[in-house]
Amino acid sequence: MKAVKVEKSKAQPVIEMLRAKGLFDYSRQINFGKDFFVIPVLSSKGLKGLELVEARLKKRIRKARTLFEALKDKMNAKELEALPRAFDTIGDIAIVDIPAELVKKEALIGKALLELNRHIKVVAKKVGVHTGVYRTQKLKVIAGEKRKETVCKENNILLKLDVEKCYFSPRLSTERKRVADLVKKGEAVLVMFSGVAPYNCVIAKNTLAKSVYGIEINPSAHKYGLENVKLNKLNNVHLYCGDVRKVVPSLGMKFDRIIMPLPKSASEFLDVAALAAKDKVVVHFYEILDIRDFPGKCVAEIKKHFPRAKLLNAVKAGDYAPGMIRGCVDFMV
Ligand SMILES: C[S@@+](CC[C@H](N)C(=O)[O-])C[C@H]1O[C@@H](n2cnc3c(N)ncnc32)[C@H](O)[C@@H]1O
């Protein structure tokens, strides 16, 4: 094939000129020699003054950038159409939804995801949805290392967890930052339903809160919560394993701020929050609901237990399903 041989020190402007003239052959690789570069060209026309040679240059292999590109020669059109467009990552684990028609190709999809994203070491597929009191989700590893434990980073902290045994959503990191930014110096904060302690760690690490309490019923999540407190070298986080309804009254404490991230049934615990609230408490109350009912439905629930509640803010903390959101109402009493 045709090529231009040029001194290494003069190669860059020649490459640019060839590209500008549409003569650069993108299907072949440049041979980067010690003193000379051999540059593939489509034609020798208009290249007076340059040394033209015949050369054997390797084919350029363009790396796939999307699942579609990576699998386009290995799947039919219907399968390609059904490929997942997005996936969540927690640390180095990718969590992906595999549609029923692609189950037989899941190993192929997993392998492609590993190749596309060097930082991913495990690909796990969702087997069902978040269920039960612990809000956990069954997962099956379809490619990479056989593990479900990982460490992820967010808001200046590290969080270690087993993605199957504990609830954790990386999509809520912005919401955790929003709440942490509201915490004032010296506050006593309570995180009901603390999970692996993301709220506790983000608040303790990034604010001047006096103390950050957390209560979690799932023993596995609680165990990781304790590890995360150590991992982030925090000394004002106090975690308890048990039911909020029993543990909060047993603490005999009052709090300046109460966070209630149990979006499907937080309203059942508003009476417990009322017991632990200081005068001028700020509560962050989460609910999953139809966007048309937000924040009206939340405010109605809140008023049953806090009739003097003053609404501070109502934010959409994330999408849940078509038309359904995870809303947060901040209120003060
Ligand atoms: C939606 S997750 C939120 C976890 C964590 N706050 C986060 O943002 O990652 C709700 C958590 O509440 C816990 N939980 C459910 N009912 C509880 C209760 N009555 N007392 C304490 N924890 C509870 C679940 O085990 C789960 O870890």
C-alpha cells in the first residue's frame, strides 16, 4: 500500500496536512520508526516534495465504545435492539438488567462490559427487584471475579458493602451531599434506616456535626456500617442494629436533625421521629410516590404527627418508575 516516509521531527505537520486533504488512510496504522515515520495514504496525488513508498502497514483496529459496537457482529438485530442501554456501578461491580430474550447471551454481554470498562471487575445481573424489610436485591455474577463485595467512593468517603446483602444506591450520592450541606456546627443528627451508613459517613466527614447516630435492622448492612466508620476514621458516628421503633426510644435522646430514608414506609415512623425531636428539629422525609401527588401527599402525612410543621423544601431526589419519583420533604417543627 502507498505511504509517505518522513523524518520523525517533521511528521506531525505532514500528518495534519494529510488529514486536512482527506488523504490520510485511517484503516491502517502509522509505523513509528526510530528516525522515520511511515504514514499510510489513500493516494499519492498532490503530494509533491514528499517521499512516497510502498509499505506493509498493520490494519487499525478501532476499539468498541458501546455494548452495541462490541456485540454487533455477535448478535442479530432483535438481540441488539434489546441490549441494556445503561447500568449502575457500585465500586468495581456493574449491575445490569438482562432482558429475558438475552438470557442465553448474558455471559457474552458480561464479558463485553468488562472489556469496555477497565475499572469494572465484576458484572452482576439483577434477579428480581428490591424486596423485604431489608430492601435487598438478588444478584447473579455473570462475568469477572466471583464476588459481590466492593468498595466505592462518594462525597469524600469510602463505603464497603456486599451489593446483594445490603441496600445501597450510588444514584443518591447527590441527595446525600444536599442534606450534608444543610448540617450546622454542633448538631446532633439521627439517621433512621442507616443501611451501610452512607448518610452517617458523608455527614460526619464533611460537616461539623457533634454526633451522627444511625439505626439499621439488617445485621449485614449494620456490620458494613461499622466497618465504614473505621474505614473513614470517624469518631462521632454511633450505629445501632435493630428496629428504629425500639431503638430510638431506648436512646432517650433528642436530635436537631432527623433523616428518614425509608421511602416506602417512612410515614409509619413519623411518630417515632416526633419522640426524638428537639425544638426546631429539621426532618428530611422520603417517600416514593406519583409525581402528581408530590409534595401534597407527604405534607398530609407529616401534618398528622407534626401539626405545626413548617415546610422548608420539597425536592425530587430521583426517578423510581415512569411517573413515580423519590421525593424528599424537608420540614421544621
Ligand atoms: C432504602 S434503604 C436506605 C439505606 C441507607 N440509608 C442508604 O441511603 O443507603 C432502607 C434501610 O432501612 C432498613 N430498615 C427497614 N426497616 C427498618 C426498621 N424498622 N428499623 C431500622 N432499619 C430498617 C433496611 O434494612 C434498609 O437497609
